[in-house]
Amino acid sequence: MALDAALKAESEVIEAGKPRKVSLEIKAVAVGEVAKQLQALGIGGHAIFRGFLTHQRNGRGFVAHVTVIEPAESQNPDID
């Protein structure tokens, strides 16, 4: 089983002494048991994702291949 998804990260950082909101959304894929875990997490679920990046097959952009899903310590994405 393979599952296509999108991962989104949002946070606030300090740049040149001023706060800046940053966000990133990237296409992702999970295979096998990890795909089942991702599916069970559901839309909007919070977790820590580990894996690797590679080019998309068409060469435009990147895809995150999720190999490990860990529970997030907090539901607040602003807390590390």
C-alpha cells in the first residue's frame, strides 16, 4: 500500500531581530505500515515525520518519503 499526502509545517522564527511567520507544504508519500499509520493519523493530525527527500518523477519539486511517524509531544505546532 502506498499513500500520497501533503505535509505542512508552520512556526515563528526571529530574523534580523524581528518575528517572522514561516510555513511550508510539501508533497509526501508513505509505503506499507507507515502508510497505514499516516492514514490512521487523519487529516490535520500532528506528528513528527522522518524520512528523506527526493525529486518528483517529473523533476519539478520535491517529495518527502515518510519512513517513520512519531507522536507529537504537543498539539500546538509552535512548541518544539
